[in-house]
Amino acid sequence: DVLIHLKKRASHLILPSVVQSLNGDNMIEVDGFTMRLLSFLEGEVLAKSTRTPELYSDIGRFLGEFSRAMEGYDHPGRDGSDPYWKLDNVLACKKYLPEVVDKDTRDRIARLFDYYEANIVPVLTDLRKAVLHGDANEQNFLTLADKPNKIAGLIDFGEMQYGAQVNELAITMAYCLLNEDDIEMASNRMIQGYVANFPLMSDEMEILYHLAAMRLVTNITMTSHQSKQQPDNEYILIAQGPAKILLKRLEEEKYIMN
């Protein structure tokens, strides 16, 4: 439904298209399974692309246009399927904090939870809400070799959720800043590209970096928990190392808890 909405509201954005059945249905039942077919998007995932200031600006631009197109959209299934990965509900992850092995990271997250409860939670109620992609990360943005500084598409709409609209940018920043040496340049470029197309309110801007940090908290706590359940699955912890490093830098460089 969101993809159909966006084709009408923001047809210039490159997104998968819903391919209808011969009977004109968007989804069909086959042998007890619900099936759908989406078009294929050409491109390489952002994670394998060379980062430039121009590319960061275009990440922000694309996301800002996406947020503008999603204003006013609603759906009965908007709450999403996984409450732990819903950024507005990040405190639900607190119970898994003891499972974070690294003490320095565990102590930092504990401080951040305290700061979040005291300073961010009271602000959330009054923020603009929308249905979010919820996972616009470096594995879901695409680029093309002949246009390396432009976003060539966004895929994977399986984690959509309803929440504070500024979370969309915060989630993207959290993932795109992983392994980035110049946090200031990259984050400023993404923010500038975003607000040029979808201006942030002052209260949204004030908590943006903390919301990005809380996405890192979700990643670290949930993957710590999941890795204990599946100790042989090395993929679960693939992003945890860079997330711990980024969270530490955000505190030390005064982006959060300052």
C-alpha cells in the first residue's frame, strides 16, 4: 500500500513497483502462502559505495522527499510488527542491557538510557508522527556506478512503523555514520539535504543525535540478546563493533549527553 501511495505522491523517487497478477490483484494466495511480486531495482548497496559529501547530501535529499510524501498517510497496520525495533519504544530494549558483554559499552548505554528517560521521552509526545520506512540504511539505499553521488533507489519496506517522523532521519544517520571518520561533515550534509526538502522543527533538531544514538542502542542490545539465542550465527553481530565505536565517539565528541 505504501509503494502504491508513493508512486502517486512522489513518482520521481526510485522505489520498487508492485506488479499485479493477471487478475489485477496486488497480493495473491498460493498453497496457503500470501505472495506478492515487486520490480527489481538496478544498483549497488550504499555500503559498498565510496562516500562523498555530495552523496551524503543526496541521502538527506532523498529521505527528505520521502518524508514529505509520507505526510498524512495512514494505514490500519501502521504500528509495525516488532516493538523492540520501534525507535519510539527503545526503552523496551533496556531489559537486554545486562547481555551486552563489553562493560564500557554497557555503562555508556546505561547512562544514555537515563538521559533519554529524563530529557527525550517528555518531548516525544508532541513530535510530528508519520508512517516511516524505519530501516533506510546502508544496505537498503542503492547507487549506480555512472552516478556515484546520487541515490538510485530505496528497497526493503518490511520494517515500516508509525512513530516520530524525525526518527526516519535519525535511523539513517545511525547506520550511515558507521565507519565514517568525519562525523561532522557526514551528519551535517545529511541534515542539510533533508531539511532542504522537509524542514525539521526546533525540538526535532535538538534531539536528533540522541535519537540516532538510541538506534545504535537498539542494535547493540538486541544483537547481544539474539547472539545468545543463536551463538553460531556470526551475522547477528556484524554491525555491533562499528556501532559501539560510533556510540563512544558521539559521547566523547559531545554530540550526545552534553
